[in-house]
Amino acid sequence: MVFDTVATAPLSAWQYTHARTGRWERRQASIVLNTMVTMFSGYCSEPFTVEPVDVTDALGVTRTWPELGSRSVEVDMGYINARIGTDLAAEQAARLLTKMCLDTKAHGEKLVVQVPPTRSDVLHPCDIMEDVAIAYGYNNLVEVSPF
């Protein structure tokens, strides 16, 4: 029998299996925690400061929360232009993404986008493409038939 290290209550087989395999919905919990922490950090006595906390799970694995690091997504400009019907240069797209709170660097025909913890909606290159289209202006896009 396995015991929870905090409450010393026995874990069910389901809890043990999911804790062991990391399926405790850690990613979703991290997204919610990051959103709340970044949203409320402006109200701290020292604005925008966060104190990390070490959390030990039922298996004795310790992690530091919140995980507020940014992550990098690389997107090809050909992918973006083909889908939104534009002929934007990488530098133009980088400026547009900056308007969407995404720090972006152009490297030739590729964009390297730093996704902050406040933008949990950005998961894939298609999300970057959508933000380029929004910043460019939907009304400025030309309608084209896919056929």
C-alpha cells in the first residue's frame, strides 16, 4: 500500500498509477496556476513578484511551482503566408506578433516566438498564425478560394 506523504492517507490504485505516470493533469494545473499568479501578481506589496514554492507529491517527487518560464515555438513564414493569404516578410510578422505580447525574432524565413506563461492559448504554430492574422487585421485579409 502506498501512502500520501502529506496526509498519510492510502492512495487508491488509480491515484498511484496516475501519480506514477504523471497524469495528474499537471499541465492543466500549471496553466491555471500560472494564469492566476500572473494575473494577481500586480496586486502584491511589491508588484509583479512571485515567491516559488516546493511541492512534494505522493511519490516523493519535489517540484517548484509556479513554473513561469516562457517556451519557444518556431514557425516557418511559408506556413503562415499560405494559410492567411499574405506575403509578409518575417520581420513584418515579428512586429505584428509583438503587438500580441509575443516576443518574436526573425531568422531568415523562420520566426522564433517566445510564449510567456500569460499566453496559455498559444500551443501550436497554427496559434501563432492566428495571432499574425489578428494583428494584421482580418479586414485586411483577401478572400481566396482554396480550390
